[in-house]
Amino acid sequence: MHDLKRRLDASPRLHVAICVAGIMGSLLLYSILQERIMTIPFGASRERYQSSLFLVLSNRLVSSLTALICLVVSRQTFAPTAPLYSYAAVSLSNVVATTCQYEALKYVSFPVQTLGKCAKMIPVMIWGSIIMRRSYKPKDYTQAAIITLGATLFLMSGSVSSKASKTTSSLWGLALMLTYLGFDGFTSTFQDKLFTGFKMSVFNQMLYTNLFSAGISFTGLMGSGQLRSALLFQMRHPDAMFYILLLSLSATLGQLFIIYTIRTFGALTFATAMTTRQFVSILLSCLIFLHPLSMGQWVGTAMVFGALFHKIFGRKGAPAAKGAPHESSRLMA
């Protein structure tokens, strides 16, 4: 282990390449599995998977177990360092956001969902102004406007419906994405506030937010009667259980790579890897799941990612400080 660390320290390019490959590999797999589970029927009966809440529960249980192991290995405190209601607030908004994200794939295509997620800087700016009392520069609003314009062009220039839905239901999918953006923006901003206001480790917050999220998801499954049907579905289709486990593992592995990358190389490297991953995931989705995009949609995509890359590389002065822990938790969706 020490020999490997010495080799990585002696070769920074190899070190950063491994980190970026880890982020992109785990989250690209997560993207592909997400679309596979939610949009393609299982078995000879062509039965579609329905329970988004069960996916959330599975993800959060795996992440909770991983955070627990990391706390034991690193010998950090298990005690909550913030009021429990703070973790609960983050968890509730995260469960709503993640459920909307999965549900949206029933009604809109994966490229639409991914491009919509790129517009999260707009609700983050709104919540940042309300919760953190932050002010933003004119260029931030300009970049947000370009991203919004690009996303609008994408939506108006071609089909946005999922293959699993009727065309008329795509409006419901877009409504789900708007709900996702609102709650996800609150989640990341409130997590930022927790890290700023309380001295807590990444794994401490990861443990408690995921435990609360698992509890909320389980309660929702029991209350809606989905738990039994979700378990019966997996008994009928064991391959679905395999995909769900792989989805949860890839999401958790992605969180760990993000934490390590931010602490070692800073938020700039992380942001570059994440933005590139989102663009590549759209390309892979178009190739694997055959989503044809019109010329206008490609132009809209270029506008969105052009603005994002400009935001990353157009910063003046030193890159963001390494180890900004709150950035890592934004993968939770």
C-alpha cells in the first residue's frame, strides 16, 4: 500500500488519471444502469420496473454501510455533529429529488434528464441567496442564462419522450425534472450550510444523511404498498436484483472517488471530470439505447456544456481549495 502511494506521488499525472477514470467509470456505469432499469422491460413478459423508491432505498443502504466502514477504518466519531433534524431535512429533500430523477426516465429520454440536471446551478443560486445570503456576479447569471437557453433549445428542437412512455406524458417528465432541480438545489445548499456551521467529516454526514434517507424511503415504500411488489418483481426477475445492486455499488464507489479527488486535487479537477462525464453519458446513451438527436438538440447540448466548461476554466486566480468536503455529497442524487 505504501509502495503504491509512493508511485502515485511520484507520478501526479497517473494519479489524477486514475481519479478521473474512477469518477467517470463508476458514474457512467451508474448512468447506464439507471436507464437500463427504468426504461427496458424485464423477462419474456416484458414487465417494466416501477418502484423508484426501492432504488433509492437500495442506494442509501449500501452508502450507509460504506460510510460506517470508512468511519471505523479512519477512527472518526460516530456521534452526530449536527442536530438530527438537519440531517433529516437534507435526507428528505434528497429522497424527493432522487425519486423524481428516476421517475422522470419513465417519461423523458436519458439525454433530456442529464441535460436538465446540468441546469442545477440556477436553483443552487436561488437557494444560495435565500439560505446562505450569497451574492453572485453578472457572469454567473450570464452562464446560467446560456445553460437555460441551451436546455430550452434542446427541448424545442426534437423528441424528448422516453421509449417507455407515450409522447403526451413527456410534460409530466419535465415537471418531475423541475421538481428534481428545486429539491436537489436545496439539498446541496443545505449540505454546504451544515459543513460551514458544524465541524463534521464527510463520512459522518454521509452516514447520517443516508440512514435518514433509507428510513424515509422505507416508510414511503411501506405506506404506498410498493415494498411487497418491488420484492416480488425481483423474485420474478433476479437479473433486476443484480442490476440494482450494481447501481448502488457504482453510486457509492463514485462518492468515494469524488471525496478522494476533491481532497487530493481540488474542486476544479472534480468539476472537469463530472462535466465531461455528463457529456459522455449522453453520447453513450444515444449509442447504446438509440436516442436520435436533431441538429438543434446537438446545438443546445453544445451551448450547455460550453457554458459549463467556460465556468470551470474561465476562473481567474487560483483554483478552488482542495478538500472542500461539501462538494462530494452532491453526487447523492
